Amino acid sequence: MIKSLGFVFVFVMAVAGIAQTPTPTPKVEDDNDVIKVESRLVVVPVSVTDANGRPVAGLVAKDFLISEENRPQEIAEVGSADKVPLEIALLFDISATTNPMFDYEIQTAIKFLEEVMRPEDRATIFTIGERLVLVQPRDTAERSEIAIRNIRPTNQQTSFFDSVREAAAYLEKNAPQGTRKVLLAITDGDDTNNAGIVRAIIDAENKLVQDKLSYDERRNFRLKAREAAKVKEQNKVLKALQLADSVFYSINPGGGSYLLNQSSVFGQSNLQRFADDTGGTAFLPKFQPVSLKDPIQNSYNGKKNQEILNDIFRRLANELRAQYLVQYYSDADFPENRYVNLKVGVSSPNVRVRARQGYFVKQ
């Protein structure tokens, strides 16, 4: 939102002649020089919980502290979770990497929507596979639950980066202004189907054909090209999340096994960075295997995993109930697309604050 104030200053100059005759009054002309002071509305979702993870209610504008590039800002408005509608996008990874825990995720997500969403809230349901699929446009909890029940896992590749970016753009375009926008992705965060990464690998291969390198040098060159491309795609996603004023949450079904290979480690780092920079949480549960040869053990592990998921969604619900929408006007003259660093706190002691770490300047 742009708020412009115009001030017109007219300067009148009179020059005395050398002669002692009276100087005629000059004609005053409007030179149309207008100095505009522009300010941008900055929206900062902030979750405030106590030491036990319970929502801290009743905070008002004077309780929040926000600085922009180390300059304190005057808060214009604060909306609490009980007054500001929630817009939540759920992204279900349907690729083969998430299959063992899929049924548990579906059932727990449905329960979560039932407990968190109110009549005025809206949910949008997506699946992540070779591409992002819009399963259910923004609708009520009841309609969204039906859509979730009909989702089925596949053996597709995973287009994670593009999917999150497109989902954020959907929220930016379709969610009403002044709502709390949240993305929850149930995925391991790995991407096996991104055009930018594939193109970087092909470019690296083409270069290797021309250069005489050892086997280890060629291998390292490929790895560096791929990782550089992943970081580039990661930055694109983060910008989309920030432009949508959204908060990113994730649940990694891979659990502790993410340490087994480099791709899984990078996938979790994606989830962690998106959550940290937007004020969300990247949950990394320690799920037990449910595809063992022993059906009794699978059943026992399944019950334990369900308890873990219930706890995660309960914590997530608490964070959303603790979420405030803090708004202020910035009059700093930053260029478009400049990333502006933020620091957010509250005056209350012994609380935990989660908030976006910055924003990109819009037009």
C-alpha cells in the first residue's frame, strides 16, 4: 500500500536593482515543484508463545518492538489471531519419498484443519509431484477435508522449489488483504525435477566436454554446479514467500533419516531456511519405520508416529493461535527489490517470538 503526501513549496525571489528606485513586486508563478514523501505499509506476522509453547494473548501495539535496518519503527496497527482471518495453503508431497507416512499425514492434517480453522478462515490444497497441482481452491475446512481425503501418493519426481514458489504466488494473488497467510508443506524438501537445476547440470556437462580434467575434478565441478543452482532456486522461493507476506511451516516425513544422504540434508536445509526467514517452524520428527517385515512392529511404530504427528500439529496450532499481524509504515527510500532486514521483539519477558527476518521492497 503506498501512501503519498505532497507538499508544494513556492519560492519567491526579489532582486534589488542598483538604482534607488522602488523594486517592482515580481509576479508569483507556480513552478509545480512537488516533493513527495512516500511510505510503504509493511506487514509482519509475529507469533508469541510462552516457555511452554502456549499462545500469549492480549498484546497491543505498544508491546511490540520493530526495527528496520536498525531504525526503530512506529507500529500503526496490530491484529490478533482471534480477529484476523487465516489463509492457509497445505502442500502434500505425493512423490515416492513420502509414501510410508502418507496415510498418517492425511488423517492428522484433516484433524488439524478441524481444530484450527474457523468459519471465516480458508484453506487451499496443493499436491507436489512433477509439478504443483491445485486440488482445492481456497475454501472452508469441510470442503478442504474432502479434497484431502481424495489425495493419493504416486512415484513421481518432486518439483519442490517451483511448487512452493507457485503456492506463495497463489496466496499473494488470491488471499484477501489483511489476512494471515501460512504455507504448510509436508515434504522432505528435496527437488528432483527443477528445470533450473537440470539446466545448470547440462551446462556443466557441456563445459566438461571442452576441459581436460581428472575424474575427481569433473565430479567436484558437477557437484558445485548443482549446489549453486539449488541455492539460486532457494533464493527465488524465499523471495516469493516474502512478497506474499506469508509464513512457512514444514513437516519432514523423512525424520531422522534425512542425514543418510546429501540430497536429504540439503532438502531439510531448504525447509529450515524458509521457516527461519519467514517466522515459521521446520518440524523434523523422529518417526519410526512402518514398512518392516514384522506387521506387529509396524503397527506399534504407526501408533507412535501418529502420536508424534498429533503433537506437531498441536504445536503448530498453538503458534497460529499466537500469531499477530503487526503493521507499520516505512518511509525509508529503499529501491524496488531491495531486501530490508527486520528485528522484531516484544516487551514481555520470558516469551518466544517468531517473525519474518526481512522483506523485499515492492513497487
